[in-house]
Amino acid sequence: MKLNMKIGSESLIGDIVRTNYSAARVFENHGIDYCCGGNIPINHACSQDGIDENLLIRQLEALLERRDRSSEYIENLPLTELSNYIVETHHGYIHDTAPFIREKLKKLCEVHGDHHPELSEIREMFDTASVNLLLHMEKEETILFPYIRDMENLKLNEARKKMKAEKMSSPIHQFREEHQAEGDRFRKMSEITNNFRVPADGCNTYQVTYRTLDEFVKDLHRHIHLENNVLFPKSIKMEEERLQKS
């Protein structure tokens, strides 16, 4: 994929963000999902949400005039290294941060739950999401990412035996659905909290918890983007090329 792409009505949202991650802010400002909804073209997203397509394209074109070295670095990583990057950067972040948020939400419910009943719902949703994400990451690290490594090392037949001769598109479809489910869950959390805005009577723990939740969601968006819009399509393409040669 060219990193100096020309943006048009049919350009896919995920490809634009893949070219320059700064474009994610533009889509977020317009309420457009760039990670789970990255396979949607601009004109479709704009018609769905009543957004001025020409305005959006102008904003994106202005932004993409500047290079994004981070996106260039990601784009040029071999798939095994990209998988490792995702594990170390984003899986590691979830492992480190989820217990902290769970603990703080528990404390908030105990102290502020009577006056803010929405906290119990947020806590329940986050607990469910964190468990689901841990299971999701374990499957990626034990099934998909090793398959990608073996495939990249030209051991396709051995890799396919481990996957029980199943094409990669099948587990990737499941992983995309799991991304969508957790993305929807966190979107609901954001709506309930008015984008994690601390209420007037919120204490310091409230502020720290909501700020960390907001950071958690932003990291999850980039995490899902890297998998849905970069790793998954490039891996499927590589598998198809390897199968044609085998």
C-alpha cells in the first residue's frame, strides 16, 4: 500500500489511517469508527452519519501532507515483528492497566455508587471486557501469531497442520467479531460517562480512573486498527501467495 495515497470517495477509512495515524483524530472528531469500521469507504461513512464528505476529505488531505514516521515504521515491519510489537505494546498495556482500572472502579462504586449508579454498570462492563480481552489475546498469541511466524518462515505446510488445514481467514473473522463486540462495549461506556467526563463531585480517584479509562480506550482503538487494518489483511494476502506457490 502506498503511504502517499490519494484520498477519494471510495478510499477505505482503515487504509487512510494506515497511511497516517493522525487521521484517526479526524475520524474520531466526526464520530467515525476507524478501527472496527475500517473497511468502509469515506462516502458510505459520510452518508450514514450525515457528514460533509468534501469537508472531511479536505481535512484529511491537509493532514496527510505531513509524513507519519510511526505509520511508515509499522508498514515496513515483517509480520512476525509486527505481531511481536502488538504483543509487547498493546497486549502488555492491557495486562498492566486492566487490574488498576478494575481496582479503582471497585473503589468508586463503594464511595460514589449511591449517587452515581452508572458506576456499577461501567464496572460490570469493564470487568467483562477485560476478561474477554485476556482470552482474545491468549488465542492470538497461541494460535494466530505463531501461524504467521511459521508462514513467514516458509513453513506453510507445518503451520497449516497446526491450524488443522484451516485458512487464516476463518479465525481472523472470529477475531474481528470479538474486536467489534469489545469496541461496542467501550463505546457504550463512553456514552454513559459523556466521554469519561468526571462529575462535579468527583474526587481525585474519579479523575485518575476516568483519565486512565480514556487512555485505555484510545490504546485499544490503535491496537484493533493495527490488527484489523494492517496485520490481518497483510497476513491473508501472504497466505494466499504462499498457497499459490505450494
